[in-house]
Amino acid sequence: MSNLDDIYQELIIDHNRRPRNYGKLDSSSHSAKGHNPLCGDEVEFYIDINENKIINIQFTGIGCAISKGSASMFTEALINKSINEVLEITSLFKKMVTEKDFNENIEKLDDLSLLSGISAYPARVKCAILSSHTIESAINNDQKIISTE
């Protein structure tokens, strides 16, 4: 196993066991729910947006380590970012995990870039991108449940 694989596994396990920003944000201005019917992952994001910037973000949910870990990682990556930056990050992330030869602006993803290996496991891609789709929906204040199907 390569060193990058070790870091990836440790990071996902850590975020799964000790998720950052886990819980319902009482003062959220935006929220959305997401569901991956293939494996049962569920996530809900609570986002407080002020002056076109995420000032607070939390999530709740159940699911596999990749789903919960990526949700936790997203909350850390998106805090204090402008909405344009957030949408760029979620878009780049989706490209990274769905395209095998992706390498554009990967540095903008910070720790999320460590999930690039997911692209080699098509069955796990939906677990990883559930959060990005749900966050985009929350920003739009779309109240329908987002599905990966």
C-alpha cells in the first residue's frame, strides 16, 4: 500500500469516527437533505450564509465511512468561503472523483484532494459525491431530497 493510500485511509477513518462540525446548526439560513439509495447513506447540511459567504456549516447523517468522512471534510473545507468558491470546490470535487485523469486546480481542494483515489472504485463514487450535491442544493435552498440516482 502506498503512503498516499495510508494517509487517505487514516483521514477517512478519523473523519468518520470523529466527524467535524457534526450536529444540527440551530441558526442555519440554508439546508438540504441528500440520500444515496444504493447503499442507504443519508446526509443533511445546515449552512449559515451571510454576505455571500459560509460563516457556519454543520451536518448530520448516517452512512458508510466515505460518505460521513467526506461530509466532515467538506465542512472544514468550506467554512469562510464565498459561495462562488464553494461552488467551484464542489464542482472540482465531482470532476476529481468521476474523471480518471483529473488534475486541474487540485490544490483548491485541500484535504478533499486525498479522496482522488475514489475514482478507481465506481461503486464508492456516489458515497463521496453525495455531500457535494447536497451542499449545492442547500446553497440554492432547494427543499427536495437530493438523490444520487
